[in-house]
Amino acid sequence: MGKATTLFSSAFLAIGGFLFGYDSGIITSTIAQPHFVDYFSNPSDEVTGGIVSCFQGGAVLGTIINMLFADKLGRKYTIAVGSVISVLGGALQGGAVAMSMLMIGRFIAGMAVGMLTSTIPLYAAELSEAKYRGLQSGLLQWFLSWGFLVAQWLGYGLSFTSTSVQWRFPLAFQCTPPLILLGGIWFLQESPRWLMEKDRIEDAHAALCKLRSGSSTEHIELELREIQDVIAADRLHNQTSWTTIFTKRSWFKRLLLGCGIQAFGPLSGINVINYYGPRIYEILNISTQTSLMIIGISGALSVVYCTIGLLLVDKVGRIKPLIVSAAGLAAALVANAAMSQHLNPDNHNQLRAMVAMNFVFSLFYTPLGIISWVYPAEIFPVEVRALGNACSTFTNWLVNLVFAQFSPQALTAIGFRYFYLFFALNLVSMCCYISFYPETKGRTLEQMDELFGDQLVPHALQDPEGAARAEKELEVAVIERVNCTA
């Protein structure tokens, strides 16, 4: 029963991933629809880049909001606030009568997605058992793939119409996922780790009992003690300030790794291909309608890839799939860039090969897509988990913003040779995975301190007797500190 509760909670939370995927994917077809182009007087490359990038700009602001307020609000209230903001952004886009109104709506929707993507993976990680955490945090990417798929095929289907419904309905549909989130978030358990960090011990115990209802009482008590001991030890050593993430070397290393893996997502080139697919296929003399169909097929395959990846992530681990992913992404990009230098529009086999390379790219992006959400959500201590995850996600959206704005001009100027840049960046990321990233599979969130060399107390689930002795020592130390202060 407990496993079903946590899996359902993670799946429901991942509706935010569907929203992210849909919001990001729908703009691909929207900016290519003939009625949209005519209605807004044939937007230039700069304006097109602005339509896409203002969403990323809003997401950057959303992550900053989380840095400041998410730990105070808690996981549930942060998601509720993000959902309300998302509904407002979708409504403005669907009813846009001017480019400025559309961009403001995109910015507001992006702000909401920035808040949600900063919160949902860590919330799912805090609810999960260690052996299923990769699956449950990674559900965000699986739902994201579904969001892209729905957006792509909806855009393709509406390309056969000739009125403003081509783009107004898909943009307005963005209101649906956050309304579902807003209605159901109140039925989920608050994170027991956040509750414990706020000294709401009884609430944390009740929440953990419901989430682990299939486990033994002893196991639940040990997990709760492990969470409580690590928090108490950090407090005793004055490691509870948000500034500690920047001043303590091992915590700062976690921050760099979280920001790094989130940066490697957009640096792979995925969002250039996702946002500007029709523009890329236009270089190959493929029509807008056909390109939308190709993108839709690719999206359907992405769901299959992601399903397989989720089933493997807790068995294979995080780092080996990342290394394979980076190598495959680099190979697919350099193949397309090389073929483009000898492009012959009449050579249909060459065109098919270049389209196929985009499908290969999508396959190899899957591990990075999943793990880029899982890894940052699990490596930070509870005191700074919301801040650390927000900083990591901020990095993702900031890099996204840069490439969303300038990619249309780059594609117009140099075409597929633009992919050489991402080829090189994927090789850099592969070297970083090999050199700097420790494997996190199978450890509880509290046991991550072993990997980064800052463990202060034994972990109750690994060493119950040692944890019991440490707990008594902590109590004595706390009493002594109180007496000294008095």
C-alpha cells in the first residue's frame, strides 16, 4: 500500500512535467502555423526567438522565487502557487490579440514552470524509498515526453485548419494541467523530510507512516531517526544557514554537480531541435506540415525510450547511462553537421539519413533527460535541498534562454554547421561525467553525505546501534550548548 501511495504521489506530481513538456512543445508548431505567421505579420528571427526565450526568461525568475521562498512555503504550497500562475499565463496566451500580450503570457507561464520544475523532482525524491527514487523522480521526464507528444500531434492536427484555432486552442489548453495539479495537490502527503526540518516531528512521523504503510514499524522508525539525526548533527555543527551551500566545500561541490548536469541538458542541443524543428527541416526543403508529422513521430518514440529508461535507472545507475548518452548525442550531431556540408535536396536517401539522425539523437538524449532531474534532487542536504535544486534548475533555464534567443539567427546563418558546437559540448559533458560525478544509486537521501565526505553521524538504516549511540551523544551536546548559552 505504501509503495502504491508514493508511486501515485510521484505520478500525480509529474503532471507538472506534462505541463513543462506541453508548454515547451506547443510553441514549436505555434510559431510555424500559417495563420499565426499571418496574424502577427510574419515575425522576424529576433521576434521568433523572443517568443520562445521569454518562456525561459520567466522560468529563470520562477527558480529565483523558489530560491527565496520555496523552503518557507513547503513543497505542496509551492506547487499550488506555481499552478495558479500557470493558469494565468495560459489564459493570456490563448487570448492574445497582440505580440506583447502573447509574450507576457509566455513569460508568466515560464515563471510557473520554473517553480514547478524546481520543486517536483525533489518532492518526489523526498517521498520515495531509495531503491525506487530514480523511477519516481524520473517520472517528471516521462510525463514531459507525453506533454511534448500531445503538443506535437495537436499542432500537426490543427495545421489542417485555417482559422486562429490553429494556435489559440493549443495555447489555451495549457491551463488544463495546472488546474488538475491545483485540485489534487492537497490530497498528497507533505514531505516528511521538510516537516522534520521544520521541527514538526509528529507530522513527519504521520506522513512517513502513510507513505511506508507496507513496511515494518521498525523500518519506519529507523528511517525517521536517520532523517532526524542528520538534521540534528548539521544544526549542532552550525550547518543550517542557506549560505553554507556556498561556504562549505563539500556542499558547494554538490551545487556545482547539480548545476552542471542541469546545464548539460540544454547544452546537448535538445531544445534547439525541439523548439526549432520546422526551421531545421525547412533547411532540408521539408514542408511545415510534413516536418510537424516527423516531429510527432519522434515524440512518440521518445515516450517509448523514456519508459525503458525509467525501468533501468534504478538498476543500472546514473553515471554509466550519462556517459553513453553524451557519446551518442555527439555522434548523431556530428553526423548531421557533416552530411549538411554536402547537402543535395534531390538526394532523398541523404535527407532520410539526416532525419534519422534526429531520431537517434532523441534516443540518446533519454538518459540525460531523466537523470538531469533525478540527480540534483537527491544530492543536496535537506536544509538546502530546495535552494540547491532551484539553483540547478536556474542554470538549466538560463542556458535555455540564451540558446532559445539566438538559435533562429544561427540556423539562418550557418544551418546544420551550428550542430558542431553541441557536438563539442557533449564531449565536454562526457568527460565531466567520467571525472567528477559519483554514483548515487541505492542510497537514501541522508546517506549522500558518505559520497561527499561530510558524514557526521552513523545512519540508522545502515547501523542502528551506532546511530542510537550517536543520538545520545547529540542529546548531551545539545544540552551542553544550551547550558553554555544560558
